[in-house]
Amino acid sequence: MSTLVLEMEPIAADVVVTDDDLSVELADGRRMQVPLAWYPRLFHASNVERQNWRLLGDGYAIEWPDLDEHIGIEGLLAGRHSGESPQSLKRWLASRRPDAGPSSGTRPGLAG
């Protein structure tokens, strides 16, 4: 079995989050887009929460401080979905403010 060795660490330069997708532009010009459903906290977040992101370090990861969500760029490129367990997601959803319902941009339950 061979191992892929990266020539250079992938670095995020920009992030766009829509109701359906997470798009990341890399510093080398590549763009990638994944379904928001891969990351349940982003999927259930309001638009305001989704737009409050920042790059960590030189862009090795993206953080959404309001959601306690962190996505590494290498993992994103490797196709890794959220590693959060269904139990943890259920606790997180239950801890959200009661007024963070559909009118504020959150979505109904996601299976899984």
C-alpha cells in the first residue's frame, strides 16, 4: 500500500457557505465544494452563524466559533465528513437556544 505525500500543505484562502454547500478556495487556486450536510453543525446553523468563520493559522483550518466547529483543510480534501457522533450532535442541538428555530435560519433535524 502506498501513501500519498503532499508536496505542500493545502491552505485555505477564502470560504463561502450557502444553505446547501461549503466552498473553499485554496491558496494555490483550486476550489472545492462539499455538501453542507457533511457538517451537521453548519447545516443546522443560522446564516449569521455560518458567516462568522475565520481561518486558523495560515489557513490550515476553518473555525466557526459560534458553533464550536473546526474543519481542517487536509481532511476536507480527503473527503472526511464530520466525525461528530449522533449523540453529541443531539446534545448540541438540544443546547441551542429555543428561539433558534426555522425563522432564524436553522433547519429541522438531520438523520444520522
